[in-house]
Amino acid sequence: MAQKAAVQPSEETLSLWKREQARLKALLVDRDTEAWQRDPAFSGLRRVGGVDVSFVKGDCVSACASLVVLSYPELEVVYEESRMISLTAPYISGFLAFREVPFLVDAVRQLQEKEPSLMPQVLLVDGNGVLHHRGFGVACHLGILTELPCIGVAKKLLQVDGLENSAAHKEKIRLLRAGGDVFPLTGSSGTVLGMALKSHDHSTKPLYVSVGHKISLEAAVRLTRCCCRFRVPEPVRQADIRSREYIRRTLGHSGPPVPGQERSQKGPRPKAHPKGGSAGLAGEGRHPEDLSRGPGADPEATQLGCWEQQGRAWQSPGPGHHEDSNCRPSTPASGW
DNA sequence: GCGACAG
DNA sequence: ATCTTGTCGC
């Protein structure tokens, strides 16, 4: 088995990746392109997609990629596609897309072939958009390759362009009052790269929302907020839940025969905080739906293992598409 | 050597 | 990302 994912890319590869990001970044559209994005109630929006990749514990190549589509505004899952994959690139901060995006593009392509009528009108991506080292995170990358509006939703602040998880930053978080409250993430360059969003009244940690593609930051934040039943927006949360469950059901038994399955108490464990912010509990009744998908066998077990070979667009991102330029979002909440 | 490090 | 148990709260 090609366990390429463990190998660190050479400097040459990283250079190529950077050039690829720069090339695709030129095609990025960071404003609203769809009518529903401008509507206060998102009228016209019916399907919101979410993607995520979950990993197998002791394995650095096996993972499960999921794409879900939820109805809007009901937020009910109307489509799910989960599939085992073999990762070929390692995780490197700033290059997440080269690890996950090829599989997510595959999932979108499969949906297009199987149920084109369920194609989402926007995708929420687990990770950043323009809030990125070179302004081109995984949400931008996926947006460009699929031509779909995308929103980056990260759970931790990526410290770039002067942004840091400093005491001052934590203080701003502390000042967020109710769900929907936000504050801008302004890089030292003066550009607003994204917004920290308190997605739920009782969530302590904010979400870091940024533009992926074909949507304005204002609409991205507003929609993310509208998709939150819990801290993490439903589309991403469902993709996460289902990808993990797929792994558990697929190889949960013959799983990782890794050593050290001994239970031991190592390291400090936080005692229960009397006033902790537990905003992610989900009693959530999951239906024992038939996830009878194909076997775990991967069609192309013959991974050529060449990173450079991935990332090809499956649709030629041609020019065109412009709506209007007079964007006048009627200042929503505090912060802008 | 030290700190950072989306997922 | 993943492991890990209980606990507090609606």
C-alpha cells in the first residue's frame, strides 16, 4: 500500500502548491453572485451542502469523505454520500486543500451525475476561505474547482496576517453577548479576512467564518448563523457525524490493531467546570438509516501517489458570471 | 531553540 | 483530525 500521506512534501512540491493557489486565486469571486444571497430571508435558497473528512485513528491514509445536502430552511438531510478514501498528501497548515479537496470534488461530481436536482446552492466547508496564509484556503479551492458558492467555517483561528489568539482576541470573544454577535478579523494589512461569530447563545468558542467563493462575507456570516442548531452549522455537523459513523460501521470492528489500547490515566484532565459552556451536546435521534453504500474497497487502489497530479479542475472555470456591483447590505448587526 | 500548527 | 469520562444544564 502506498502510504504516501506520511511523507513530507519537498520544497519543490510546496512551491508548486503555492503557485497553484495563486493561479486559482485569480479566479476567486468574493461577493454575492446569487439573488438569494441578497434577500433578508434568503428566499430562493432551498439546498445547503456540507462537506467533511473524518479519519481512521491509527491510520494516516484511510479516511471517509462525506457530502450532505440539507433542505433550507428546514435543515433536514435530503442527500448523503459517504465514501472511504485513501489520502495521498499529509496535513500541512496552509495546504489543507491538497489533502482533502480532490475527494470533495469527486463527491460533488458524483452528486451531479446521480442527483443533479439536489445540487446544493452553497457549500459550507470545514476550514477557512480567504482567512488563509495566501488568501486561498480550502473553501476557496473547493469553490473554484466546483464553481459553487462556498463558505469557510473554521473552529479555530488560523493565525495569519497578524491575527493572533492573543489576550486581546480572547477578550473580544468574551464580549460577544448573544448568538449572532460578531467581530471582524482584520489583518495587519487592514483587510477584513473574516468574522468571529458566536453561533449560539451559549457557546463559548466562536466560529471563524470567511468567504470561500461567490458570496460576500456579510451573506456568509448570516447564512452560517441561520444554519446553526448547535455551535457547528448543521451541514458541516451532519457531514462530520455521518463520516465518522461510516468509519465506525465500516471498519469499527476489524479496526486499527494498534498497540497501546490499554486504558491509563495520563496527563491532566480538567475537572468539571461548574459554569462550563457545553454547547454541542446532541441527544439527536439518529435514524438507523441504511447506509448500505458500496464496499470499502476503493476503485483506484492504484494511487499514483503523485500530489502534483491532483487538483485538476473537472469543469473549466471559465470567465463570465457577474450580477451587479451595487452592493449595499443594510448593516445587519453590530460589528460592521 | 521556540512557537505555531484550518483539518 | 483522533483519544478520552464525567458533569452540568435546558
